[in-house]
Amino acid sequence: MNSETRAQQGSRGPESEQDTHWRRTLYSLWLAMFFVFLEWTFAMTFVPVFLQEDIGLSFERAQRWTGLFMALPSLAMFVATPLWGTCSDRIGRKPIVIVSVVLTSLLRAAWYWAESPWTLLGLGIAAGLLGAGVTVGQAIIASVAPRNRMGEAMGTLQTSMTVGFLIGPVVGQFVAGQIGPRPTFLIQALFAVIGATVVWLAVEERFERPEAVERFSFVGAVTRDLRPLVGNRQLQALWVMTFVVFLGFSSMWPIMTYFVQHLGVPLDRVAAYASYVMFVTGSMMTLMAPVWGRIGDRVGHKRVLVGTTAVSGAVIIPHSLVQSYAQFFALRLIATVPGTGIHPTTSALVASTIPRSRYGGAYGVLASARALAGTVGPLVGGGLGGFGLIRWVFVWTGLLTLLASLWAASAVKQPAAESEERSSALAGDAPPGEGDVRGVRIHADPEPPELSGRDAG
């Protein structure tokens, strides 16, 4: 009996150490990504005002340029993301995140000297190329989190983005109102440097270089990360799902602040009122993202993905009918609740599709879908707004989101390994090694409880 007790206690040691390590890594990276995403959204609400008052663009032209500011940097990110993902699998994820964030901060500071929309566009494209490496931060968490806690981990990490997004516009518009937009760009860059410093000092990565290192080339880097997409029907379905959802969501990005102005809010209050919408909806996202992740861990991530996408699309369409800022505010809040479940459940489903050693490339491919959608969506949204059809952007987004729900219901498969893990957990059995989803190999954790260097990275 004593020997059995000692064996049980000994078995808890590595598990406890592993649990402590992945949580410490998660919380450290959460803090770092909070500052990074705070920087990304710092100027979101006051740039439309900056374009009209400082650069001298009209209401319609400013919307079209805002669409370009979002579209072309996203195209650059689409090209660069697989390269950063491949590099992270070769040399480690932590240095990639640090270098990417530092370079982005330098480019953001250069906005201080911009005198034309063309200069802003060029700096944005460069930031898209060099800042795409931030996306491999997901791979750091995916490589250390237990598979049965993957949804919770991804949902928690997403809250760093949502908290940064909700605080950034509020603080940004306040600072711009006090010292002007140009000095605010310098303060904005400082937050990115803080995020890179946190990654450097607090995020622990025990990374082992692959024994066989392929010769690096541009074409090889892109095709290497596309291989799992080409040969995996589950990942293909999730790629399409992600693209369609973000195509719709990104169409709204360039017109949000302008829509507040369209509803009759005075120009000197537009940035503040738009930031209030982002703050409250972001707060809701912060509360709901881990909840949806835990629900997905229990009932299946596909079910959560289909349901939240359908409800979100149905609520977005009525945005086109609002006549006041209060109505718009209320509908944004309602639509945010289900919409928050899309990202963590998609990320968890990807983790069930790709082995841990290729997480960097897999999440790079998924981020490329978002970046490609972010290239087309802002052009659509900015174009519709620029030609006086700003309300139709919400109809377009709602219909695409409903279409994505139908696609997820028919094309995305519930991983057999995920279902068996939940059943085994209830029965007290060990999780299976791997499952199969209609010809697609679904990889469960092939490693022992102790963390290997690759998993720690």
C-alpha cells in the first residue's frame, strides 16, 4: 500500500511540474502580447480623424485610404507569415517574436514624420512584412499546453489580444487629444518595445534544433508550411472557415469609426465614441473567450464553432438598420458574445490536426488565411463606405459569417481523438495516441508527460 502511494506521488511530480511550466509560459506570453496588441490598436480610432484634419482627406477618400492601410499590410503579412513560421520551427519561436515586435515598433515610430497617405501606406506594408512573426506566439503555447486544456489555453491567450484591443483605442484617443496624434505615434511604439522586453525576460523556451535542417529558400519555406494544408482535409476546411469569417469581419474594420461619424457624432468626439464601443465589446470578449474554450473542451469544439458563428452572423446583419449610436452600441455588444468563440475553437481544432513539432507552420498557415482575408475585406469595406454604401458592409459581413457556419457544419470534422479523449477522461483511461477523421490523421500528444525541448519551445 505504501509503495502504491509512493508511486502515485511520484507520478504527480512531472505532471505538476509540467502544469506549472505551461501556465507560467501562458501568463508571461499573455502579458507580452497584451502590450503588442495594445500598440496595434493604439491609433485605430484617431487615425480616421488624423486623415481628415491633418492630412486633409475628405470623408469618402479617408475611408478608401483606410481600407488600403489595412489591406496591403495584410497582404504583406500573408506573404511573410509562412516564412516566419518556418524560421520559428528551425531556430525557435521566442527570438522570432522578439525581432518581429522590435522592428514593428521602429516602423510605427516613423509615422511621426509622415506627411502623406502614401508614406503611411509604405510604412504599413513594411510593418506587415516584419511584424508577421508575432503570430508564432500561438505556437509557443500550443507546444506546451496539455491537449485536453488546449481550448482553455488558446482562449486565455486570446484575451491578451482582446484586452489590448479594448484598452489601446481608449488610451490612444485620450493621449492624442492631449498631445496631438504625431507624438502619440512615438508612445505607441514604446508599448511594442515593452512587449518584446517581457518576451525576452519572462517567456521560457527550451527549444531543440531539428537534427535534419533543410536548406533555406523562399519557395521552400512557403511550400513547406503549405504541405500540411494540401494533404489534410481537416486543415483545409479550417483554412476556408477562417478565411471566410475574417473576410467578413475585416470588411468592418476600416468603417467602424466612420460609421460612428455617419450616425451623427461630431468629429471631435468620434474617436472617443468609437473607442467606447471597442472597450465594452473587448471587455465582453475578455470574459467570454476562455469560457467558450472550456465549453469546447467539454462538448466539442466543432459544435461551439458552428453555433457561435451562426448566431454572430444573424446578429451582425441588423447593424445596417440602426439609426443612433446607442442602437449601434447595443448590437455590437450582443454580436460580440458569440463571435468570441470562433478563434479559440478554431485554434484548438488545428491543434488536433497537426503534430506538435509542426505547430509553428500550422498556425502560420492559419494566420495566412486571416491575413489574406484581411487583404480583401478592408478593400471591400473601405470601397463600399467610400461610395456611400457604408451600411451594406454589415449585410455583407453577416451573410459571410452565416455562410462560414454552414461550411463548418458540413466540412469541419469533430476529431475522433478529441472525442475519445473526453470519453477516456470520464472513464479514467489514458488518452489515445491518435485518431482519424475520414482519412485525415488527427495527432494526439505523442510525447511522455515530461516536456521535451521541442515541446517546451
